[in-house]
Amino acid sequence: MAVLRLLGSQSNLTSASNVGLAKLVRVYNSGGSDLVLTQKNAGGTTLATVTVKTKEVEYIAKASTDTLEGGAALLVVSIAFAN
């Protein structure tokens, strides 16, 4: 089991967010359907996309200025692994 250190407060991806300049982000899909998460650089260019299955967690490593977006059901928080 991974031990997480929380580095901020949970929010959602209703709009694009750099998640408090996070470099590692925990993403939880709280919705009833799979959602696409989009990662963009500071200039707005799409770098990557990934499907986050409903009720599942993904960990996203990113540059601090990169943004994530995908909707209100995607809940995010800046983290670090503690182990």
C-alpha cells in the first residue's frame, strides 16, 4: 500500500488547473462514467490524455505549470509518496 503525503486541499477539474503547481497529482473519478483527463502545458498545448475509469484513482506526474482538465467529477489533490 502506498502511503501518501497530502500537499494541498482536494478540488475538482471543472476548469483547467495546475493543482497548486503540483508535480504529482492524485486523481479520483467520482462520477458514474469514465472520463478523459487532459494534460496541457502552460501554453495550452495538449501533451497527453488518459481515460480515468469511474470510481478509480490515477496518479499523474507533471511539470508544475502543466494544467489538468476533465470535469467536475474528477477530484484532484497534490501529493507526494511518503514511502
